[in-house]
Amino acid sequence: MRAGALGLAVVLLSGPGGTGALAAPPARAAALTWERVFGAPATKPDVYLRAKVHEGSGPARSFELWREGERRLKRVEEDGLELRVEDEGRPGAPAYVFTVVDRRAGTLRRLPAERAGRLGPAFTWWTQAHLLSLPGPRYTLQRVPGPGARWGGARCEWYLFTPDGQPGTRVCWSREFAVPLRIDEQRGADWWTRLSVESIGPIPPEKRDWKLDTAGLRELALPEPDED
């Protein structure tokens, strides 16, 4: 399973060591905390967006994301990879199940959240729903002075995220949809675009079909835990 490719649609700000839940405040005082800025619920929890992830010298990769509140999401990438996450738990006790589809290989695999997490820090509900990984314990987060911006038809505000000992990352965050509309990474004296949202808004009626087309797919059995 090409698990790594699915992670490319998420910007891993923390590197290894991010957790599967919203982070606690950093160990030292910072201008703002991750939870305060990025943890607030979206004012518009249902969202459909189209975006590109830019991968250094390689071509940009396009993907689409559907998110229906905290209940379910779907992401489709241009190379035939598809990820679905759905809450199959009781009210107040979410139990997310990940479905990974590789249409080029003709395979489908279903994993509960605890098994999906073994694939890497990108495989959590929050990370996939909000297109950001969770931070490590030590960082600074600052509001960038000046007016906000518009990307993909929505407004966002710029923040500078700087992990200890690492270059900074600028995140233009939409409080409306609770996703970044643009992410720029610092490379020396320059800034390089990592994520850019081309369009974003409520899920249109013609895009509300959540049925998974399993024609031509074979479902793979879950490996033993030590084989994940």
C-alpha cells in the first residue's frame, strides 16, 4: 500500500513525534498556542476543497477533500489514491475507521484508527480533516502583522509557526473552514509554497455522493499488528 503518498496532502509541521490528539500548550511561554489558534471548531464544518501540494523540484500534486463535520471525510488524489475516514462509534464516543483505496493497484483496506496510526502521524482524524499535523512540545506561534489574505475564495489570517531549531512555516488559516488555505516553508532567505488551496466552499449538492465504488477492487485482509 502506498501509504506515504497519502501523507503528502498533509503538511507535517512537527516532523516525527506528533500525536493523535490536539497538543497541550508548549513547554515554554509562546505568543499563541496551537490549540487556541488551530483547535477552534470551524464556523462552517462542512467543506469541499481542491488544492495542490508542491513537492520541491517535482510537479505539484492535486487532490480534493470533502469533510462533513466531525463525522466523515473523503480525499481523492490524482494518482488514484483515495482515503475515507468515518466515525462508526456511538454518540460521544467517536471510533474512526480509515478506508484506503489504491485504484491503480485495485486494492482496498479498512483499518481502525489505532491501526491506521501505525502508518505515520498523518493518519489521524484531526490531521486529515484539517490538513495539518500536530506540533511537537516546543515551538513558537505568532500572528503575522498586516491584513489577511484570500485564497480559493475564502479569507485567512497569516501565522508564523517555528519549531525549536527548525525553519519557520507560514500558515494562512481559515477560521471559517478550519483548514490552511496556503502554507509556505522557509528555505534560507526564501519562502517556498508547500500547500495552496485553489477553491473552497460548502459541499455542493452534486458532490454529496459518499458511496464508495468498489467495482474492480479487492479488499486486503488486515496484517498482524507487528506487520503493519
